[in-house]
Amino acid sequence: MAIEIERISDTELERLAEQGGSLSVEAGIIEELRERRAKDRQVYAFRVGDYYFTGPVPDARTELALIELAEDAVDE
């Protein structure tokens, strides 16, 4: 299975946080995004395999590194 980086919209995160509750990973990501955006940072949420990543849109090298990390975690 090929792992890809998928940008997750704020709306989707909100929906997942509602399903998972206030202590869910998605709720924590929403809070992190709000805090970083309050500091005028342009950050987004991404799903990489079973993991989430927050930050600016990744460049090609960062994408490759994130995919490799997710693949290594699947192999373990």
C-alpha cells in the first residue's frame, strides 16, 4: 500500500473531533492549529498514513521524509 500525504480540511477535523471527543487526537490538532494561526502562521493539517502532521505545505524533501517515517512505522 502506498502512503500519501493528504491535507485535512478544518471542517473534516471538526467532524472527526466531534466523533472522537474533546480528548481525541483531532481535537488536539485543532487546538494546535488555532494557537499557531493566532501567531499569524500559515499552517495546515495533513494525514500521513495513520499519523497527523501540522505545519506549512511541505516541500518535496519533507514529503519524502514524512512518507518514509510513516512507512517505517508500518513495518515495525
